[in-house]
Amino acid sequence: MSELFDKRLILVLGKGGVGRTTVAAAIGAACARRGRRTLLFQANANDRFGELLGSGAPVGTSITRLRENLYAVNTNPAAALEEYGLMILKFRRVYRMVFENRVTRYFLRAIPGLDEYSVLGKAWYHTNEEERGRPVWDTLVFDMPASGHSMSMLRIPWVILDTVPEGPLTRDARTLRAQLLDQSRTAVVLTTLAEEMPVVEAGELSAQLTSQLGLSVTRLVVNQVYPDRFPAGSPSEKVLERLLAAPAPADLAALAGHGRTAQRRRRLNERYLAELERDLPVPRTELPLLFVPRIGPAEVDALARQLET
């Protein structure tokens, strides 16, 4: 895992609902604890970084400090395009004259993939951002959209190089594509659950990344794995079986029923962990299911330590 934390760009992908944002926050916390100045990056998302890392302030389109060495931004296509326009044109009045007139807005809306490219371009800019000859960020952790949208966004540089005449746009797209393919600088973290649909989608997404873009999954993170409290043949399993078989007071029967549910969920997880090992043979980390009302800073730090070890 230490090699992962040393990357300049970490892309966190996965199906919606698998805890992708929590995993991204844990990776960011681990990078920051190692002394790396880290930017957590997401776009058009319902902010959770503020809640997960206890900043107390919502994360918006301006970069927000969460804790030592750890910052976050939640951008959107309009904010990313405005920032790009101001960097090029220098003055807000000139930007408004060029980008906010009716003809230009109509033209920009007609460009397919511009929203995705503006967000991806902002992430790429921060990954390479420098101040006085030194990188501003040691690591950018990109909590990417759900699987299908992620593929559309990542595919943009390839589409530009295949369809747009040679010029500044293709030059930037070529540089961005080279960075995405550079495994010494960029890592792809695929997040899933040990359940049927997430496992199927993780396999499909990994295959698409490889076949369509030439990207390889650096690490698979299996999130929310049930603890193995009743291993096969163990004394705890034997006690559970006897409790379930014998007449018992209502409270004890309910407790045994919860035990059976936990046992079955763990067996289900084991089944799909075996499928992942067979069909997706990449380095894997398992994160436990945390039985808490909500995930906060203490839980994120516990997951970060789990990732580190």
C-alpha cells in the first residue's frame, strides 16, 4: 500500500453505494498522515468530506482545509470552466466578455463532453500545479463519479485525440492521457462490496478500463466486509448452533437469530471474495463493516490505518 500512497494521482472508482467516498477519504487521510500534502477532489457530489473528516464546514468549489496536510474541493463543470477561462484570460471582465456572452455559451453547450473534460482537466491541473518551482500537491485523490460516468469522463482525452485536429486541445489531451497511463504517477483504486451486483460491475469496469483505455487496476478495495465471528468448526459456531436448536427465552432466541444473520452474511461475503480472487487477480485490501450510526473522523482514521497495514 505504501506505493499507492506515493502516487501523484489516485483515481477511486466503483459502483454507486459501495462506499467509494469513504474509501477516498481514508486514502486521503493516510496520505496526509504520511506527510503528503493531499487534495481530495470530487465533482457535482453531495458533500460528505466535511462530515467524514470533521471540518465542520461544507466543501464547495473553493479549496477547503480539513486538517493538517489534507484539503478538499467539490467542483462542478461551470466552476471548472470559469477557473480555466480566468487562468487563460487573466481578468474577470475579459472572461465575462468572452465566456458569458450568448453566442459563446451556445457554442460551449454544443461541444460534447465539455463538462466532463473541464472537471478532468481541473484535476489534472491540480495534480501538476506548482508554486515557486515546487508541486503544490503531493497527491490528489479523485473520488470519481459512479462507474458509467467515470468511464465517460476518463475516455474524453482518447476521444479528443481521435476526432479533433492537431492543436492546443490535442496537445493537452495527449499530456493528460500520458499521465493517466503512467503507472509510476497514477493509481486506479477500484472499490466494491463482496456482494453479487457490485462484484459483477467491478469485473466489468476493470475489463473496460483495460480494453478501452489501457488502464490497469492498481488495487481492489473490498469495503464493508462482515467480521467472521462464527468460523466453521469453531466453539462460537457450535454454541450458536445449539442455541438455535434448543428452546430459548425470546431475548436469547432473538440474539441467536442475529448471530445466524451475521454468519450468513459472512458466508455470502466469502463466496464473492473467492469470485474476486478468481476473476480479478489484483492486489486486494478488505475493509471491515463498521457497526456505527454514522461514519465520522474516528472511523475514517481507523479505515486509513487498516489501509496502511
